Amino acid sequence: MNIDPITLEVIWNRLISVVNEQAAALIHSSFTTVVREAGDLSAGVFDRNGNMVAQSVTGTPGHINTMASCVKNYVAPHYPIDNLQAGDTLITNDPWEASGHLFDLTIVSPVYYKGRGVAWFASTCHAVDIGGLTMGGDATELYEEGLAIPLMKLFEAGQPNQILFDIIRANVRVPDQVIGDIYAQQVGNNVGAKKLIELLDEVGLPDIEAVAQMILDRTETAVRNAVRNVPDGVYTSQVAIDGFDAPVTIACAVTVAGDELTVDYTGTSPQVNRGINVVLNYTHAYTTYTLMAALAPGIPNNEGAFRPIHVTAPAGCVLNCRRPAPVSARHLIGHFVSQPILTALAQVVPEQVIANGSAGLWNTMLNGERADETPFAYIYFSAGGMGAGHNRDGLSATAFPSGIMGVPVEAIETAAPVLMHRRELRQDSGGAGEFRGGLGQEMALELLTGRPATHSCMYDRTTYPAAGLNGGQAGAVGEVILSDGTHPHPKSRYPLQPGQHVVLKLPGGGGFNPPALRDPQRVLDDVRQGYVSLDRAATAYGVIIDPKTLMVDEAATQTRRREMNA
């Protein structure tokens, strides 16, 4: 079928609008702040064969890109669209086939137009609870981490699989919220299907196959052209991160050969017996996202974008773990794949990368009983600082590469029996540089239940800081402190007692270029904003500021910087 460029552009923009409506319906129907406030979800439309054609602007790569693999390689082959019927919907949370841990539910619905299957709509959302030990790194095998749902029908001809719903309800701590969000995902898929059928009616197409092929082919061509702009070669790097009881190394080799790019993680640490392992599907997701962000940021993310990029990791390493390895807190390792990739590419395209950042989200999971003895389970996400770029400061309290949003204090305190005593940017946490790393944040929490509750910590960069680039300094490490002065394990569970405060100090991002190159006026602005202390301005940047007038002492600054350069 011949579709002219203008018509293709109109249809493409309508498809984006359709998946955004799908996501909006899901969000507005959701029962949890995980979806409504944090945006821990994905939504997308797929062709008959399961190729992702378009995604919503809301979402995280750990859901979007893994969902793309799941629908194409798992759902479509096992349940061909012509073997289903209108009103059918499938569900799974298989970590190896979907998004990497049991907490994420992937729900996929076929779309039928004039009696023929024409597309799929899918979404992945983080369930607030899935049973087991709760989310965290404590489990030693997958079976401890919660309810596993193999690929199966959630709805058949529009009727719910009541046995499955009953099983889910019996295995989770807050069934109304979990079941409510499942229905919200179904609502989103239904809205997407309705809007797609309206589009097909309007443009007079029998399906989206021709449009999808053109979109994917053009995306592939654009990504290949972007890869060609990187000089051929093999670029290597590695990063050390905290791990659970021992450090973990992520090593990578980025090989560029013409319009093809391969990332090989040989040399990465082996899988461990704690729930921080990563499945290859998740590793692939954050690898492709990182490369797109660095090399082709303006190109749509769909199946065509994945074709020139190849990802390999040795079986049994922490980035390609074998069943039944525990994977609940896989993001604590998986989010870090961006850092050796970007550091490796800094050797040839430094203007297209950023310094290391806090990377892994700091996930805080709390569960227990309220004052009235009813159970609660709640999780919220926080972010440290991003690394700086070659011409800009890193963003503060911003998640990269996940894209998850921070949940407002008011939403946390409304949804859970928690009091947030303090939440503020953390002074001096951003790595010094001509361009400063983003700041972490500091927050202090207290439970209001009058009884102990379990705090599952999912925190990294408490030992190894985010490194700077090209002479930039490292950001500050993170810290977890109780009001009695003790330090809980940053990836384990402990009982948070009534009246006890826990203080979370999130890490900062690395700086870019030497700090002595930073404009003294920008250092002064940072001091006035409270981002940098007077002492740090002098010691790290060589900028002397009068504490009374808050003005730069230019003569003293010139002397100090000469000393630093010497």
C-alpha cells in the first residue's frame, strides 16, 4: 500500500495521541501513587506480529523496552492474534520474559477490526504488592519474592478469569489496590483499542501493517545513520557499585562497526544469591534506551530502533541471571548499565554523554499494620543527582535513566501512615566541575502507626560515588541513618520502631571538566541558592566568597586558583 509522507505523518501523530490517551486512562483509573504520581508504567501499541510501533510519552524504559520484547517474543508467539477473540486479555509477570521482577504486571489486549486481529495494546505497571517478602534484596531465590503469574488469560471474551483474580487477591497484602490497578490497565487498553478503531475508520485503512512497516523502517534508518556518526572502534569501561554484601562490577565493551553497534558485558560480576540480579531483557532495555538518549535523542523509540543495536551478556552474570535467581530489586543493578556505556562513549563523543549519576532509584518500601490493625503496604521512589554534561549542570533529584518521578510529600502522607519531617536538596552533594553534578536530596521519615513496621531499603551508591568526567569530581555517596545513630543495611529489611526517625541522604551526580574552570559567578549563584557551601566553594572551586556580603573576592580567588593549578 502506498501512503504519501503527509498522510503518514498525520497517522503517526494520531498513533502517539492514541497511546497517550491509553496511558492517561490508565493513570486516571489507578488506585496507587506508584502509577498516578510516580508514573511507573508503560503503554504502547503493537502491530499484528507484536512489533512495538508507538509508546506513550509517560513511562520508564524498564517497562517500555521490556514490554516491547515481551509482546514480540513471548505473547504473540504463544497466543497468535488469530487464535484469540475480541474481549480477550493476557497477563504475565514472568521476570525473564517481561520486565525483570514479579512486581510488574504486563497486560496485553488484541484489537479486532471488521473481524480481523489488527493490533495489540499493552501496558506494564508496578503493583504496590505481590506477596512474598515484599520488594527488596533479601530473598535468596525467586520463589520467596511473591506470586508468579505465567502467561495466561486475564479476561476471556470480556469476562474476568475469576479464579486468577481470587488467587491474586489471596496472595497480596492490599488486594483492593492491586486488583484496582489491574482493572485500570484493562481500561487503558480498551481506550487505546477504541481510539485505534476510530482512526482506521477515518483514514480508510484495513489495519496498521503498512503504516507500521514504514514507521519502523524509517526509524531503523535514522538510528543507523546516528550510529554511523560514531567512529568505528571498540570502547571499554567499567563501573563498581555497592552490591549487597560485596561490590559488583559492570564491565562493557561498545563495538561500533559502520551502522551496527554491539554492547557486550563480558567481565561483569556473576549473579549473587540476593534479589539484585538482572534478567537480560531488562539489561537490553536500559542498554538500548541509554544509546538512544546519547546518540539519537530525537528519534522515536520503537522496534525499528532496536534493530541496529545488539546486547550480549554471559549467562549467569549479574546482568543475565539464570532462574530461579532472586530479582526483586533488579533496578539497583540494572539502572547502572548506562554508566559504563556513557563513559566508554565519552572517549569519542564526549559532547553527547553525561558524567555518572546516582543512577539507581532509591525505593522505600514500608509495610505493616495501621493503628486500627488494618494492613498497609506502600512504596515510593526518590532520586539523587544526575551527572553533568559537557555544557550544563546535572539535574538535581532527578532519576536517570529510569524517568520515574518523585512522589510529592502530600501524596505520601495521604496514602501511607508516614510523616515526612524534612525533604530538601542536599548541600555539597553534587560533584564539583566546570559543570556541577546534580544534587541529591535528604528526607526524614517517621511512622504514625504506633507499632513497628518493616522498612525494606533499596539504596545504592552508599560506598561508591558517582564519578565525574574529564576532570570533574565525584558526587557525594548516600547514607541511611536511624535517629539512634545506627545505619541499617541499605538493601535489606529491618523493623522501624514507633517514634523512630529514618534519615535518607541520597547521592549526588558527578561533575564535568575541572572545577577551576567554573565561572566564579556561577559558584556564587550556587552558594546563594544553598547548593554549595562557602567552604566547598573555596576548596573545590577555588572561589573565595565574603561570608557577610556574599560577593566574590576576585583577588583572593585568582590567588587560590593559581595555587590549585600549580
